[in-house]
Amino acid sequence: MGLMSKKKQRAAGRTAPAVVEGEVWAVPVPGAGYCPLLITRAPLAGAEVDFVFAYLRPTLHKRLPTPGSLGVLAEWEQVWLGLVATVPFKKGRWKRCGVLPVFDRADWPIPPARNSLVDESEPVEKWGEKPWAELWSIETTADEPTMTLIANTPATREQALRFPRIHVVTGANRVESALSKHFKGKRAGFWDMELQLNAVGPESARMWREHADRVRVESLPPPTSWLPAGRRTDRQLRAGAWLGLPLTGGGFGAAMLVEKPPRGLRFFSDAVVMTMRRQWDRWPTMDDVRTLRPEDGAEVSQTTMICVRDGRWRVLGYQDGFETGGWTWPKPVQVPINPSIQRLDPESHRRCNGMSSPSSMESDVLRIMNGTHYSLTGTSSFPDGIVTPDRIAAWRAINMAAEKYPGV
């Protein structure tokens, strides 16, 4: 046999290594050393998204850590838990250190995660001061590295605090920067990732595993009619798609993708989405949503569909006979129109002149439904996108008047 061509040799050298459960990797901390990270779940064959689930021990090593130095979880005191894109492993940015001497999946479960509106960096005495109180829930996934929930259980503060916070990371530099700030004692900035550390004790893994196992046994399988998560679905989304989403405080909601607006009307986003004033204790189906109308809406905003790409929001299907004109949204254009029409909603052009994150939209639905949203309680005067039948009618009239001007 002849030697491989240089082109084939280069291609072979670029072959991405497989990520394996039980492997220990070193995450570089700029200018300081490394932190050990253990892969506890690798992507399944044919997985819709390419994440691993990882336990990171926030201890600094001057050299690459050895697998034997990790010890057992009960000895750690603190842990960072995350769904991490496989890129830094496959590209060699993070360094493989070897395999844990003894790896048992049961000792390193994917825990249920707590979620709430509470800023846990504030003193606990301040947690319930806002009009919407605290709204805790416990989010459970299948036993695989996925963002798709199988249950989102309402909880009290005491119940939720038994479970950890889990971070989702698609950029390796964000983890590295967060670790650097942590060891230097610096606070994370507005655009920075906060290193969310969780306390662990002798019984943590057992308690997490038993709760998750119980929920997984009781949960219904996901609908087979869902569109798959991933970049292809994200890129091909069009107006008329019904989306399912988890709600902060528990349960699930639905949203309509109203429009993919032209670039001139976008603000760091790729879609206009309207959430609905509905809550289910399980993922909604097309039968649940197909009769909903704009007047049933909770909030409309520009947002990103990264949540669909990564699988936290799911595409339920497309509305039959969808017409964009029926699902009115307040377009962020300001032109001189009849004052009597503009007075129907003087702030119309500002209500979608910005972007709401998917997590923000998740957190607003129940607050709008129970009347504790910041704009309904006078907590903020920021122009909101809360939907009401009167506003729908006003936006429709204002948009029709504005469309008479060229370029609108």
C-alpha cells in the first residue's frame, strides 16, 4: 500500500476526538492554571444537539490535573454543573487528562435544576420583595445532555433550594473568563457569565438521582410530531410556527412565531414571537393551541430562536391557514400619521423596538397572567409588549396608517 497523500494525512489529523463519559479534562484559567472537569454524559448517537453534561471542580491546578486527583463528589464542597457544547473538547482547546479510575454514572447524575426570578446574589431578605414574589420551579430532563425538559414542577423556595443551578455554555471563553474572575475575586460584569457554584454534601448525588428517576418514570414521552431541535430547524423557521416553552414558576406555555421581519426592523433578533396567556402542566400539543388567537396573547417581542436550535423551546407544528396580517405586532417604525390614530397607542413604535431574551419571555407569562408583571404594578415605566384586545386593534390601525409611507 502506498503512503497516504498529504491531504488525507491532514484530514486525518483534523478528525475530532470522540468525547467519552468518565473522562477528565483541564479547563484553562488564563494566567493561573487549570480546573478539572469531568464528562458525566456524552451525546447519544443521533442526538439533536451536541452537548456534554459536565461536573467542574473549582480548584486551581498549576499543571494539568490527574484524573485521580478529583476524588469523589462528596469531598468537593462545591461544584459547577453545566451543559457544554463539545467544540472545546473536539477542537483541543481544553486538554484531555485521562479517564477517572472508577466511573459510575449513578454517582454523577444529571440533577433536576432549580429556576426562579430571584437574584440569589442579593440578601435572602430581599428575595420576596418584588410584586411577583419568587416563582420557583424544578426542571428535570431525560438522563442525557439535553436542554429539553420532561417536567417543570412548581415549587416552594425550600423545595427548589435542594437542587442545583445548571449553566448552559456554547463558548469556551466564557467559562475560562468566569473562572479567572472567580479566582481573582472579581464580580462578573453585565455581559459576563457568572460562575454559579453549588454546594454539595454526602447525600447530594443520591437525592438528585432519586428525584430525577422518579420524575422520569412518571413523565410522558415527548410528542413524535415535534420538529427536531438543531440549526436546520432554527434556520428554516417561518411565520406560523407554534412553539412550546417552559415557564418560570412551573408548567409550560405556548407562543406563535408571528413574523421573520426584514433586517431593517430587527434588533439583535431574528423573529417576532407572541406568547399566550396559557399554562399547562405538560408540553402543549397542536390540539391545545390551534384555536388560540392574537387576543389570547400575553406578550409580543423580538427575540432569538437560539432556544429552538438548542432544544429548550420546541416547535409543535405550523398553524393551518396562517396569515401574518391577523397576528398584528407593533412595528418599530415612526412616521407622521393621523394624531387620532397614533393616540390609540402613543408608545406603539417603542414596544418592539428592542429584544427580549427567551428566558425573559419565559419569566413574563405567569406574571402577566396573575397581574404582577412590572408594568402592571407600576414597578417600571418601560414600554412593554403586553398584549390586550384593545392594543391589538390599536396596533392594526397604526400599522395600516404607517404602511402608506414608502419603505414601511
